[in-house]
Amino acid sequence: MPELYRVFPFVPEADPHDPGGALYIPPQGGGRLDNPDLYSVFYAGSAEAGAIAEAFGRFPEWTPAVLAGNPSVPGSFRAMARYRLSEAARICDLDDPVQLAALGLRPSDVVSRDYNRTREWARHIYLQRSWAGLQWWSYYDPRWISFGIWDLSRILLEDVRRLRLDDTAVLEAARVITRRIAP
């Protein structure tokens, strides 16, 4: 089963599906694939460094404050979770030119920052009722794959660890996307 990774505000005592839990999906509406009237989407990456880049890439400098918890989740801190994606999960691959052509999409449609457009094609893919989610290349590095999964029954939580600035995956992400770490 493929591994997925996600950075999130973690509370060790939280139920996995509650705020602070590793399977919790916060209220949505602002993300690339969000269509909260139809589904909730679980965002993850194929690599730890890729998940870190997606979570923190908007910050030019990474400090302890970046790894602090979310104020709306009291007692939380940023953590990395590892999951297994069921082999039975059909994932729509938006890096496959045949799939893109079938959907009438271009690569630029996939990585567009026009989220109204990306939500439109995500809605279309979801309504096909054939897919557990979809995947595309990371904005930060195409070697990393980003996932949006709407069928949570296909995800198994493996483990969770607290993130630190000296974590190997944090260092790798900072190196690849050229971010400064300032402890």
C-alpha cells in the first residue's frame, strides 16, 4: 500500500477524527479541491519533505513559530503523520496525459492558482463516482506527489511524530525549496 504523509496540528490525547487528531479534516472552502457541499478532502503528500513544503512553503523563513500549534486547537503542535493508502483506492492521476485529455484538462489547469477553476474540475472528477481521490505533482517540486482523498475509508493511520526544525524531512524540504531555517 502506498504511503502518504501529512503535517497537521496534533494533540496526542485527541480522538483521530476530532480537532488535533491525525484523521481530522478541518472546515473547508479555501483549498485547491474544496467542494464542502459535496465532500471533505484529506490533503496529503507522497513524501515527508513534500508534505512539509506544502504546509510551510509560503513562509520564507522557518522558525520554531512555524512548528507551533494552531491557536484554534489548544495544546497542539505541528506533527507529521504517516498513513497507508489502500491498494483498492482508485486515484485519478492528473500527471497522466491520457487522463488529462479524457478530462479535457491541461497541465496548467492542474497547478493553476485559480482555485475556482480547480474546484470546478475537482467537482467534475468527484461526480464521476469512480475515484477515491486524485493526485497531481507538487507546486514546490514535481518529484513530490500531492493527494486529495475524499474516501477516508481508504486511509489507515500508521504513526505520528512531533516535527522539529532539525528533522531530516524539514531540512530536506528547506534545501529543495530554498527556505532558511532560523532556530
